[in-house]
Amino acid sequence: MQKLIEKFKTSIEEKLNKISSTLEKALKFGVAAILIAIPLYPKFPFINVPGTYVSIRIEDFLILIVAVIWFLITLRNPGSFLKSKINQGIFIFLIVSLVSLLSAVFLTKTVVFHIGILHWVRRLEYFTAFFIGVASVKTEKDLAFYLKCVLIVVIIAGIYGMGQKYLYWPIITTQNNEYSKGVALRYTPGSHIPSTFAGHYDLATYLVLVFPVLFSLFFTLKEKVKKVLILFVISSGFWLLINAISRISVVSYFIGVSIALFLIRKYKAIPIVIIVSIVIMLFSPDLVGRYSTVIQVTVKDFMKTNKIMYIKSVNIVQAADEASLPKRRESSKNKEEVSVAPVFEDRSTSIRLNVEWPRAIRAFSKNPLLGTGFSSITLATDSHYLRLLGELGILGFLSFFIVFLRIAKAFLKALPLSQNLDLGSVYLAGIIGAVPGIFLNAVFIDVFEASKFATSFWLLLGFAVAIVKIKYDEFF
């Protein structure tokens, strides 16, 4: 009888191991599908949500399927998942944001419930990508496999971007209500290239994320064939960055790549990359023109503020008398038309300063503790920090950055990187370098709201945390 019980247990264990192995393989290829499909599949609407132009899309179902696979794997050892400090930080943010949403629905009445809850679920979806990323990297071979997927994305995005500019391939964007319906646009000279992304800012921020990893690989790989391949990918991505014409992303690119190269001790490569990049960018009249506009507006504003007034010497009594006497109004018909000088301004900056940022500040002032809820300040604030404060208040802002503080604590375990740089160390250097660049972008762009970028970001960040766990046998 005892032997029969043991045989039964053994057979059950074998079946469970087979199921587990199948789930692990499914997770691996599911993650690869997310890495490729999310950036490359255009944002066609699948199910429209009443009251907003945000739609449920086919890729959301892909993430859901992979999330179910991850959940089944996690059920084997849920304790370790729940004990993770990073995961606890994410749960705190989700709880705070849910309380903020309920406050907005029932107290301040600034949010429609079904729209607000969909925004909250979208954040849960982004963080689920992080959980999946941590669980899917067991060895550096897994990381190598996923990096190949990233290389494919950059190459295809580059090809499609060139097709948009030179062959007038369709542009699918979600920058306003009408475009979000899946309307196919065409490139016009001087405009931004979004490639397969929903907007040029999403594309540029994605490149800020992957460039430090690519440059770190290029300067550490030994095989010439692989170096040439990486250089080709970098060239494809760099063309996209220039034609996306995102000024802040260019600055973030320099910051991210410089930090990554510093961490892998490629000090001489930093000025070379910066100089070569600047020289190439000077051949882009659109990008140079965008920076020129900023400089001209800044100088003009400075001159207005510090304008020197030249006062002619006048008879004070006469001037006072003249000022006190009423004057007859002359008909404008007897006067020559006065031409009004056109207002010279930077449109992006003007919208932020005069419309979007004040709107977020007003929302914050209504409820400084919990904000006015998801979706309460429309879909664009062009500053993720002000958006956090406006929608979620101080509690939401702090809880969001607790997550990053705990991830930073994990990364500090890996620093300084060892002299013998393996793929995991090189990847860590790239991601650690990319994060400050992305934080800079977040000053002017809602980077963590853009689904294509946010999903990829949290997934790649999860890979980095997994590498630290593997290399240092630490639990975070």
C-alpha cells in the first residue's frame, strides 16, 4: 500500500514538473511576444470606452494571457512574491491610487467611475509587466534571448520610420480623439516620425531606454560580427531619434549613454559618442530648427525682462499738463493700418506653461493629499510629476517613488560592477544609465502613461532586477 502511495506521489510530481516546464516555456515565448508586439503593433482600437478616446486594444489581451501564465507559475511559491519589498511598494501605490480614485468618484466628484477604474487597471497592467519580467529571467541565456527581441524591434521600427518619411507609409497615432480611431495619416515635411509608436515622444523615450544597453553592448562585445550588428541597430535607432525631433529626449540620450559607459569603465568612449552624435545631428535641419526656436524664444524673453528704457529729457510740467488734457480720438480710417508683429513662441513650451501645468496645479490644490483621481486632468499634462500630484496627490506621488527607491536599493547591490563584465553586468549598466534619462523626460512628457513605452519599460526593468537576484543571490 505504501509503495502504491509513493508511486502515486511520484507520478503526480512528474506531471506537475511537466506542467511547470510547459508553463515556463510558454512564459518565455509570451514575454518575447510582448517585447516585439507592444512596440511594433500599431495602436488600432479594438473596444472603445465611452467617454474617452482611450481604447482596449488587442495587445491588452496578449498581456492578459501572459499574466495568467505568470500567475499560475507564481502560485507554486506565492510567499516569496508577497515578501518582496519592491512588490510591496507596488501594492502600496496601487492601494493609494485606488483610494484616490474612490475619493475622486464619491467626494470631489471629478472622475467618472468606469473611466477611472480602467485607468487604474492600466497601471496594474504596467506593473504586471514588471512582475513578469522578474519571473522570466532565470539565466543570462534568457536575457540574451530577450535582447535579440529588442534588437529586432529597433531594426523594424527604423525600417518602418524610413517608409513613413520616404514612401509615405501610414502613421497611426493617438494624439487626439479623431486620430485615436485608427485614422491613417501621412508624413508631411518637417513633422515628427513616430514609426510604429503612438507618438514621437513615445518612440524617443523608448530609444532613451534601449540606447544605453546597446552602446554598452557595442563597447564590450569582442566578436566583430556582433559589433557590426549592434552598430547597425544603433544607426537605425539613431536615425529614428533624430527624426522623432524630441529635444528633451536627445539630452536624455546623452545622459543615459554617458552614465552607462561610465559604469562599464569606458571613459574614453563617452566624449567620442557625444561628439559623433552632435556632428550627425547637425545635419538634421528639423532638429537644429527646434533647438534654435528654444534659444530664440529664451533670448527674446530675457531681452524683454531686462530691457533698458531710454528716457528722453522732457519738461516735467509740460508733460504732466499734456497728460491731464483730454485728447480727441481720431478716426482709425484717417490712419494707416498698423501691422501687428506675429507672436514668436515655442508652441510646446507655451501649451505646458499656460494650459497643461496650471491645470495640474489646480487639481492638486483641490485635494493635495489624494488628488482628483485618474483621468481628471485629461490625457495630457506633459509632465509626469505634475500629473502624479494632480491626479493622486502627495500620497500617490510618494508611493510611486517608493517603488523606484526600492529598485534603486537593489541596483546598488550590483555597484560597482565587476571588472569581468558579463552580459548581465552590461545590461545592468545600460538600464541604470537609462533610468535618469527617463526621469528627465518625465519632467516634460507623461512617459509612464504611454502604454507602448510603459509596458516595455517595466518589463525591461524587471529583467534588471532579476539579474541582480541571480548574480548576488539577493531577495528584493
